[in-house]
Amino acid sequence: MSSDVFNFNGKNQTPLITRAVQTILDYDMFSVVDKILVAVSGGPDSMALLHILLALTRKSDLKVAVAHFNHGIRLEKADKEAVFVEKQARQYNLNFYQEKVSLDYGSGSLEEKARNLRYAFLNRVADSQGFTKIAVGHQADDNAEAFLLNLLRGSGNRGLAAIAPVRGKIIRPLIRIRGKTLLNFLNEQNIPYVIDESNEDPRFGRNRIRHKLLPFLTEMFNPNIVETLNRTARIYREEETWFEAYLRPIMAELDATAEPRRLQISINKLSVHHKAIQRRLIREILRGFRKNLRRISALHIEKILDLIEPAPRTNRSIHLPDNLRAACANGKLVFSIGAPDFDGAARTTALDLRIKSSDQLPVKIALPQAGCILDFSLAVPENFSLIKKKSPNIEWFDLDILQFPLTIRFFQKGDRFQPFGMKGTQKIKKFFINRKIPSEQRNRIPILFCKNNVLWVSGIRRGSLAPITAQSTRLLRVQICDYKQAIFAE
């Protein structure tokens, strides 16, 4: 695509539109024969994007349409925004597509769920209606926030490349433009927009970065921090492009064999490479197996490398996010969804361990079948606020109410319990189904019993027995540790 197609050298064009066009040209985002689906939320960024692309349609045969995804989080306000966006689309005689969903507020990131559903909707519309490109309104501030968010998560170089200007059908013409510049453009052109109040919600990590961290870095360290982070992200992106080409022939030599729920690669062929290359190979392997690397941090990659260096550690597996495990077996590094046996076959192992009396405390009980250790210790209630802010991997009980022996075993058919804070009992199987816990994972979750009463479905939900109160004088603390954490704790 060449700049004279749009004839944007006229003195009546705004500097912002000129800059957006230059970004489009530099990244070869589209040509005038493309059909572009514009994702419009109604906010400043997407409204600016829509009007920039409308300006291009007046200079060419470019075709655009509007798509709006209503995630339903803010109920009536979200519905009003959908009406606003549709009105804007109709005003310019543009085709309008929308979808409204009700998000599952269960486990996992609400922000990530909304993003995944939004992109699924946009791709569905594009595929069914013949759109060749999908334009979204990410701008330079978003890119800086993504860089910091990924840095704090422990992402690798690919994560620090932040938001790609082009990825498949997705294009981002505003990626070099600051948010305040877009707002000035809208106000100067009298273009209406809406404000999404969820962008102020501190529950979302990105909002905390936007309203707390970035202003702090700007004031205290670098007034041009957004531009600096965008420049750094671009460097990472360019290096990643080179590394992807470099790694491609090496990936083909790893003798990887993949099944729907299992992947294995040759440890010998992986180990001959420098550790820096091993890290990248493992990341690429996992990306291909899981389709993404969300929740896989640099620490997880190091744990995987620890399995194979200096020599493969057989008969041991490590937990990774989203029910993924890694293990060494028969000269292979094996990734599996669910709990693999060390020869690669799925297994179900019985478990029946007991703590006969409080005299045995403190004690650590290894559970190889679950890939973890349960750490039992005694405590006194010195700070109830710390107990209330506990990790999901830690639970507390009133020791004086408990009756020994305590039993640890896996789920069995017919098991019931009374979740803390609820009346009546519930089948644990139904509880697992409601929490969307995969069936292959259910038989690997240790359950702590006091006689026949469930004390804790480990890491998920405690039962109603032995709650901590102001009268409690002796506490039992139970913590889930993985093997590496337990070793360091010794």
C-alpha cells in the first residue's frame, strides 16, 4: 500500500491522522481492497480509530464495518454503550454486529475471559462476513502497560514485546499514538465517546499499573517513560522475530511427538543446546501444545529446566498452571494435561494416610500422586488479620475441636461435605463439576478428613468443621507445598 492511495498530504489533514496512516504504511497493515471490521467499545480509543478509518474511506474504496462486544459486566451501563455504538454505526451507514454474553465469575481472570470471548466474537464475524482485517484500538499507553504487566508476571522476551502492531488479521493503527493525543483529537473534532468505569477498577492489575505505577515512574524517574517502554518493546519484538526464524529448524530436530493431552521431546536433543536456547525451545513447545503461554512465567520455565539438568530427574513431576505437568521418563521430557505416570500412562492411585494424634505435629506428608507435600504445623492466634488474608494453599483449623486421627485421601464416589458458610451438605463430585474442575484432575486433589467429616478439599474449599473464632487458643495450620518449596524449607 502506498501513501498516494489515500492522498493524505493535503494541508487539511490532522497530524494524528497523518501519523496513523504512517503506522499503517510502516507495518503494511492493509490495502484499499481489504474489508475491515472495526472493534468499537464506545471508548475514546475505539471511537478515534473508527473516525480515522472513516477518513480513509473518503479517500479510497476501503470498506469498514463496526463490531461491538458487550461483556455484560456493568449491566445497564454496558447496554447503553451498545446502543451508543450502534447509533454511531448507523449514522455513517455502516454494517453493525454485536454480541452480548454473561461472564462466568468462577475461577480464573475475569479480564482474560472477557478478552478471549471478545476476540472469538470478532474472528467469528470476520470469518462469516468476509472481513480480511480486524482493527482494534490499542494505543501507546496500552503497550507500555502491557510491557510492565508482563514484566511483573515474569514473562520472557516475547511477553516483553508487548502488543504486536499486526498479528494475523488483527491490526492496531493507533499503537504509536498516546491516549491523551486521541482525546484531544476527539474533543477538537466534537466526536462523542463514552467512559468505561471498569477502567478505574483497582481489582484489575492493568488499572493499577495505569493509575499508580506509570504515573509514579513518570514523576520520579522518566517523564517520557511511555515512549521509552514502547521503544524497548519494539526492540524485543524485532529480536523475537529473528529468534523465531533461528529456532524453526532446531524445533524440527527435537523428535517431538504430540497427542491431544500429551507431548514428549528428546532430552538429549534438547540438552545439547545452550541454556538460553533451551528456555526458548521449551517456551515455543509449550506455546504450540497449549496454544498460548498465559500464566507460564519465567519461574515455571526454570523449574522445567531443573528437571533435566544436570541430569534428568526421573520419577518426579512438577505442577504447572492449568492442570499441566512436566516429568522426565525414558529419556523424554513429557508434558501432560492431568497427572501422568512416569512411564507416560495415566494412573489412579489409592491414598490413605493418617495423623494419629496431635503429638505427631508438626509433620510433612509427601503425596507423590498429587505432586505436592502437605505441611501440618501448630500455631497460636496472634494475628487474626493474617489468617483472614491467607493464601488458597493455606488453611487454618481450631485444633481443640478436631478429633484424631486425621485422614488424607483422594475423592471417592459418594463423598459429601458441608462447605464453610453454607447450610446443608453437597456431593463433592457436584462441587467439582460446579467449579469446572476436569475429571482427570479430581482424583489427584488431596482431601483432609476429621473422622468422616471433610475438613478441607485442598486448595479449593474448607469444610464447616473447626472454624477459627475469638475463643480459639491452638491452631492447626495446613499448607500445600510443591517438592521444590519443601526442599528449600528444610
